[in-house]
Amino acid sequence: MRYAAITDRLYELGGDKWAVHNAARAHQAKGKEVIELSIGEPDITTDPALVEHCINALRAGRTRYSNGRGEPGLVDALIDTYAPRLPSISEENVLCFPGTQTALFAVILALVGEGDGVLSGDPYYATYEGVIRAAGAHLQPVPLRMANSFIMQPDDLADAITPESRVLMLNTPHNPTGAVLDRKTLVQLGELCIKHDLWILCDEVYEALIFDGDFVSPLEIDSLRERTVVVSSISKSHAATGFRSGWSIGPVEFSRRLLPISETMLFGNQPFIADMTEVALRQHFDTAERLREALGRRAKLLHKAISQIPMLSSSLPQGGMFLMIDISKTGMDGEAFAWRLLEEQGVAVMPGASFGESATSLIRLALTVPDEVLMQAVDRLAALCRSLEGHHLEA
């Protein structure tokens, strides 16, 4: 039987990246105790008042068809939210989607096609390569080095640009590394985008989870607004991952061209979730503050604890939900290390290879468990390293 080319392009870019995580869940289903540090699922629940807004909208009959752009109340809330960054914003700049992932998929479809290149920091979020290849384009990695706290360097971007390049894909705060781009770096990267006529696609889903300092969006830089599209959602800021409520903000002409793609894919998302999202944007909930405090504290605890394990090293993240650990001194790659950590110590982490070729000697740990559980995981990491060190000595 014949299949479309997209099935070949994505054949190895699906759930296989989460194989260790899936195995951990299978162990748990059999009653085995596992410390799960593999995915970015907040360890606090969605605010009950916000859930109640969603339930009330359901009871009020907000279950009918929406439209391709988004429910008017949510669109207006997004206009108010982004007006400080994009003073000329109107409803024509806004499209609503079921989550950031769907927004990314649609935006990439609107910006690139067969043979085009999309520049992305490497490591990169696990689904980025898939959304790029789904459009027929290819990912052009820009190395993000631990020595630079995983912050993209303008010289590295310049070296990666080719005549095929069409888009620079940014993520700040960055998943998986926790790096945050400051204004100076964004301006420098933006100047290269202007020089080479590149779009900027910025994934800002972790915006509310910066531990120190301020968030800066390329939308705030006058010279970059005409070429910038940002995507985000309430998944992380409001611990509402399962509600799937996101959006894109971009230039008017771009958004006009994106709208038919959105309508072809979805023809609107759920009005009752849109109503809840409008409330999330217009009212104050302390979810992000509580998450930010807990994640920042755990990042420092984990970074300090890892520094006491001779075979391991880490970079202190500036935001987000994760910490990257270099395990190269163990003599193993991240994939092999992650599997041994799960099978021998009952700790589930993500192998760095799930996030790109430059991360093969790394593992990613989520900061989304209580402090004492995180420290138990560190003890188990140390135990595995001691066993590996003993094996090296015997050899």
C-alpha cells in the first residue's frame, strides 16, 4: 500500500523519543516505585476557581462551534495582554489554537515548504523537528553550549545560516535547557534575521517561569515586529496542560494567510475552554508565582547537589521546568545512562538525544516533584555513578 511522504518524514520522530518515560509508566502500572523526572507536568493543579469557570461555561451551553480565529472574548483578552509589546495589535494579529503544539504546527506550515531550512538551537524541544519536517522543510541546528549557559550565540547562528534558511525558531525560556534570551542577544540575533530576511518564530510558553530577571520577547523590538510570530498557551503559566488552549500573535498579512490553515485543520477550538482562558488572562491567579518559586528553589538545590557527584556536571537554568546534566564522564551516552538509571535505580529522565544531536551526552531532569523526592533521585543518580566508577576501577 502507498502512503503520503509525510509519514516517512515523521516515521522516527513520534513517541519513540519518550521511550524511557513510557517504560517508566509501564513499571508504575505494574506496581513498581519510580521517581518520574521525565516530563514537564506541573506538580500543582489548575486553580480550582479557574476550573469552576470552565465548568460554568459548559453548563451555560458554551459547547457549540467556534470560528477559525477564536472566541471574541478570548481574542480581546489576548489583544489587551500583548498590547504593551505590540501597540498596533488588533484581532487581525491573533489566532487561537488548542495548545502551543498545534499553533507551532500551523505556523510552520504557513512559513516553510519543501527544501526550506528552519534554524533552531540544538538542543531543541522534542517535537520541533517533527513540525518542521511535516512541512517538508529541514531543521538546521545551531549549537547551544553548556559553556555559554545554552544561550544561542550570534556567531553560531551566522555560521548556520544557508541560502535555504527561512525561519529562526526561538524558545525562551528554553526547553530543555532553561536558558533565557536577554534583549541584547535578541537584538543581535534579530539583526542577522533582518540581513538574511528570516522569519522569527518564538515559543514563549515558559514566559511566566523565569527565576531571576525579566522576560523579553522579540515582539518588543521595533525592528523585528514585522517578521516575528510568537506562540504560547496557559499550559505552564496556569498549570493547565490538559486543557490545550494556546494562540499565535503575528503580523496582519501573516495571520490572514494562517487563518485558512487553521480553519482547514480545526475550524475553531472549544468555547468553554476559551472562556476559561479569557478569565486566566484577565484575572490574577497565583499559580505561576507558586510554580516559579518552587522550580527556582529546586533548580538551585539540584544544581548544587549534582556538583557533589564527580562524574556529573550541570548548568543552572534561568527558567522553565528542567535541568540538563552532562554525564559524559561516565563513559556512556545519555540514552544508555537513562535506561540504566530507570532499570537499576527507578528514576525516569529524558535522554538528551531526544532533543538533538548535540545533547547525546546529556540527560534532562524535570523539576516537577517535591524537594525531598528530587533529593532522593539525586541519591540514586550518585549510586549509579558509584557503581559505574567501581566498574571502571575493576576494568
